[in-house]
Amino acid sequence: MNALSRNPADRVIVVGAGVAGLAVALRLAPRPVTLVTAQPLGLGTATGWAQGGIAAAIGADDAPALHAADTQAAGAGLTDPGVAARVTAAGPGLIDWLVAAGILFDREADGALALGLEAAHGRRRIVRAGGDATGRRVLDGLVRAVSRTPSIEIVVASARELLRDAHGAVAGVVCEADGARFRLTGRAVVLATGGVGGLYASTTNPSGATGLGLALAARAGATLRDLEFVQFHPTAIAAGADPMPLATEALRGEGARLIDGRGDRVMAGIVGGDLAPRDVVARAIFQTLARGETVYLDARGALGARMPTRFPTVAALCAGAGIDPAIEAIPVRPAAHYHMGGVLVDAQGASTVPGLYACGEVASTGLHGANRLASNSLLEALAYAAWIADGLDAPAPGPILPERGGRAAPARDLAQIRAILESRVGVVRDAAGLGEAVARLAPLARTGSEAALTGLMIAQAALDRQESRGAHWRADFPAAKPARHTETTLADLLAATETRASAEEALTP
């Protein structure tokens, strides 16, 4: 049956085909699902690039409560303890679900799952596949499972707008393929569109990760939360590629160290050292680079020699850049990697707009707080995929309202947006730079640019948070204030930017 002919009273539309979207579609089976993906299955998603693994408390010396405590510590006061407990408790069962789906995880000689260590984890709990190819192995396995599931139909197209019914609920998506626009209507829409790293000049994300889901949700009236919290992976390989390949954090868990050009330890004297939380490591590297130094990840010797078997993805990336990690240190720098903010959702993944759900990086569940703990992202997506499927109870859509039309513009301005975000909304921020970013992005957003709108929302949220917390570091407000979330809607954003523009115009001679 053609997806366009499906009964909208039954169909659920899932936008995005990374681990979040695929898992939601599988969990909804045998209910009918239309999976909208901008590229053919398996392509264009950050899941396939995930090197670290999936955090799950399955070791003999581990427990979900310990995992939850580490998650809360990394979240810098904004992780919801109940969410952390719930997600970490689900971890072991989710690994079992993936094994049942045919994912072949790495195992020890005795058959037990091999467990790695990453920064800010108090136990070895990183389940991996293919050494550092976990994301690709999981993605490929879920793609195979989706391909075998008759209730899931695939539409290769770009989502342009969310449709609303006469009751105000989200009831479908306007899509575009080969220059033609068409409607998909359904009882609910699940956004699984990934993150925002593509808005930065230095990123480990696919180029298409420009926050489309955030813009779609904002224009549908959804509340967004904590958009200022962008995590920068501290060890992207600085060898001229765009996007930047990353050197997994697990390398430091196995003994690699960060050094400068003189061989001095970058993390010397810092609590946690090379295994400190990502935001701490990223700032230390940023500050070293700002002094004109070069930073390297030093795996020379035994670790570098066994990298082709233990970390084959990183070994291949180094080889492509002409680096032999057994005898050469790897040049690294921070790069935009993961977005902790997103569409505010409840325990079933439902947004503040009826009929609209979000799963994965595009969502703000309360798990990550101000700074995601390594390898918790795939875990969160898998957990909420199941809870969305269990809790989704949207009524059949009513009469569909007309499309607004003409709102989305091609990303002709993406290079300019990436330069603004990189220089003004990066690892270290201040009011002057953030204010400039807002002033430069607002006119671009008014032209209909989804990327500019998302960048503007991030910059405005960062300007409003006058403190330093987790991944958000303000040079002009280095101290933390009482913990709070920031919530915003598109109406709030427009009011803030218009007020600012009016004030600046009034002050202009």
C-alpha cells in the first residue's frame, strides 16, 4: 500500500531515521507507521557516526542507581532525578532488546558483554559493537529490522511544515521531494530529527543536522527547553575535514592523554584529569588553543599500536588524515557534538502540543540536564521510543487546517550561520558576542530560514542565561546561580528579539 493512501485515523508519522526514529517505528509495530527520511535508510544520520557505545549498568560491580548518580553529576543540577532513575533502570533491558533484534555486541572470551569506560562514569558500563563502530552496527541492525516489518512504510522526503487540525492538534506533515510538496496526515507525528551541530563551522555531526525539528515544533507552538546547552566534543580530529571526525572518549578511558605542543598535560591539576566531564575538558582545550598552543591526543605506544583492532574507526580516520597514532599524537579541538536542549516532552515523549511527540536528540526529556553523560544518548532514544509507543493515544485527526505556506527557505545562508554560531555561541560566550549573534541571525530567520531560526533560538537562550553551568559557559558570568530551566516558545522569541531590535533602533543616532 502506498504511504500516501494510508488511513490517517490509524497512521503515525515518524520524521527522522536515526536510532530514535527507527526504534519508535519498530516499537509501534504492528500499528501502521510512515517513516519520513530525508535520505535513504542508513544515510545522513548521526547514529551511524557514534563511536562510544550505549551506557548500561550490567557489570557485576554496577547498578542503575550508580549510573543515575553519574548522570546527575554530569548534568550540573538540571538533570531530573526521576528521569535519570527511570532511564538507567531501563538500560539492561534495552541491551537485551537490541541483542534480540540481531545486534552483535563485542564480548569477552567468556561470552560476557565487553564493557568500556568513558569520562565521568564511575564504572565500566559502555556496551560497544565493532570496537568503536557501535552507532553504525546498531543503525544497520535497526534498518534491517525495519525493512522486515510490513507495518512500516518509508517516504524519502524532507519535512517542511507540521499540519494542524481544527482542534489545534498536530495531524500531519507537509513534505517535499524532487521539488514537489505533498501532505501526509496521521493521528500523531513523532519528531526524531536529531541535533544542531551542523549550525557550527566545527562539528562532528552530519551537515543536515541543523535543528529542523526544533524549528518545526516552534512554528507549531511547542515549548522548547534549555536550548543554550550545546555540548562540544573535546577531541574532534583537527585535520581539515568538515564535518570533523572524532576520536572517541573511550580512548582516554583506555589511557590516551591530552598534551600540548611541548608535551605538557593539558588536564594537569584539573579534577578528573583526562576523564573529567566533557564540558570541563572542552574548555581546557579551548583555553589552550586560545593561547596559541596546539592540543594533541597522545595514544602513542601500545594503545596506538592496537588501535586498528580496538578502535578501528578512529584508526581508519587517522590513516585517512595521514596520522599513525602509534608514533604520532593526534591533533584535536572541540567541535559541536550534541544538543541537550530540545522540544519539552513528558514521560511519554509528548510535547506541549497535542499530537506532537519527540524522541532522541531533538527532545528535552530531563535526562541530560546541562551536560550529557557520555554514551547516554542512544540509551535515552531507545528508552523513550518504547515509552512513546506504549503511551501514544492520539485521537483521529479532525479537519486539517490550510497550510501556512512559504515559511521554509533553502539553506542558502548556512555558511554565514555556521560562522556566526562558531564565533559567537561557542565553547566560551559573553553578552557582546551573543547579542551580535542575535542581531545578525534575526533578519535571516525572518526570511523563513529554518537554520537561522534554530540558531537564533539557541543564541537568545544563551544570552538570557546569565550564569555558567555545564556546557554553557559565560566569560562575563562565570559563577553559577540557583538551578533553573529555560523554557521558550516562538512567540517568546519573537517578542524578545523585536524588543531588542526596537531598543537598538531607538539608540541609533
